[in-house]
Amino acid sequence: MSRLRKGVSTGLAAGTFLTLAACSGGGSSSVPGVGGIPGVSAGPGAHDVGLILPLTGRNASYGTRMRDAAKLALAAKGSPALDVHDTNGPGGTEQAVRDALARGDAILLGPLTATETAAAAPLAVNAGKPELAFTSDSTQARPGVWVMGLTPEQQVRRMVDAARATGRKTFAAFLPDNAFGHAMGDGLARACRDAGLRDPQIVFHTMDAQNIEDGLKSLSAIDARQPAAPVVAEASSGPSAIDPTGETAPDSASSSGTAAAGPAPAVQPAPIAPPPFDALVLADTGLELGRIITALQTDHID
């Protein structure tokens, strides 16, 4: 999931920057916040593009890739100048936007997340500057603010289509208990319903370790899947190297009065039944995803 979202973010950024380069000759959207990408307004010093991205911190890998895509797309002569600001710098997203507006940037690209967009949008709207945010949260869209990311429902539909193509029909989801997780859950339910599939089992979790453990136990039905007892291979009662005729009584002893030693019965690992689904949707990333994967292995979900 993480690689997909990173690639999508970079691709969207490149497409946005190329569009800006193509329309930098002027012209603005007649209705703010509605329709296509707005043009960069004309005038001296009014062609700068403010790029608002995380260049440090946990999302720096996303931000730096998108910044590099912007530089590449806007490198041609006559393209808008690029004014880059770090949302993880002093003052956070709001200060990054204020700095871009103070520089006179005509349009703002970014920020990356829904939370950052919620902080940036009022400043951009009040300044009369269009903002193209890279979040996938469609609720952040408003007049003057365009949402450029794939929505959670679009992401889930693609995953469901890909899974169905490989024969998977029973879906479940283990999702973070936040706005993005619930949007993914709603999207999965709609995608399964539209495809004529059974309603997916969806469990939401916090980042508490016990909550994750309990949630996955419930989702995976691990208690019901566990075998009642290990399978013990019965000792052979036929002829052997010790008793070629196979006639020795079980309680017979050697001439010295000690029982004849033999190999211990072999304990075979009992098979664990598969979980009650064949496709699982996750929405966590980074360290959080690592915790989820560890718990999945504990509950024998591969």
C-alpha cells in the first residue's frame, strides 16, 4: 500500500506540474474551486508557484520526490518559478503557507495530507490564491481548493478489481480508526456490493498494542481456527529391528529388569485452518504497518 500511494503521489505531482507548465501563459478559472486546474494569473512577479510539502520528518520521502518531479516538470524556459516551503519547518504548515503568500506566489501546490490541507486552505482562500492539495480526502475540496489525490474509494475499487481478477471473493479490512480508515471501509463496502460480493468484515483499530491484538484475533477467528490438540503419531505395533516377530508383549522387560528403550512418539504440528477471508485490506503505513504485520503473523494470516 505504501509503495502504491508513494508512486501515485509522485505521478499526480508530475501531471499537475506539467499542466501548470502548459497553461502558464495566463487565464484563470471563471468559477473558483470548480472545474479544471486554474491558470496562473498574469502580472509582474505573479508567476511563482508555491510548493508546500514535507521535506523533513516522517513524510520527507514523499515530499522530496514530489519536489524533484516539480523541478523536472518546470525546468523548461518560460515555466513558472518554483518557491518551495517545508511543512515541517518552524511554524508548520501554516507558516509555510504564510511564507509563500508573503513571497507573492500566484498559486499553491500542496500540502500533502488532509490535516495539513485543513490548516492551509483558509489562508489560501482568504488571500484569493488557488490551492491544489495532494490529499486524497475529498471533504477538503471547496471553492478555491482542488483535491488532486486518488480518493479512498478509488483506491479500494482498484484493489477489489485486482483481487477479483486472481479469484479472490471474500474481503475483510483491518483499518485505522480515523477519517481515512473509515473512508476506506465505506469504499470497500460499496465496491463489494457493486461487484455482487458478500459484505466485507471490517474492524477498526487504534494504535494501542492490545487493541490491535484483540481486533485481529476477532477478525481472523484464530481461536476457532486453532486445532484442539496436537496430532501424536501412534507407535508401530508391527515387526521392528528390536522385535522382528512383532510378538513382544508391551510390558516385557529385558533380562536385567529394565524396559527396552524405543523412540518417542512423533508429535506432528496440527494444521491451522485458513482465515474466513481470502483478501485483506490494510491502510496503515510506516511503523504502524510494521505492528500490524507482526500481529498478522501471530494470527497465521499470510
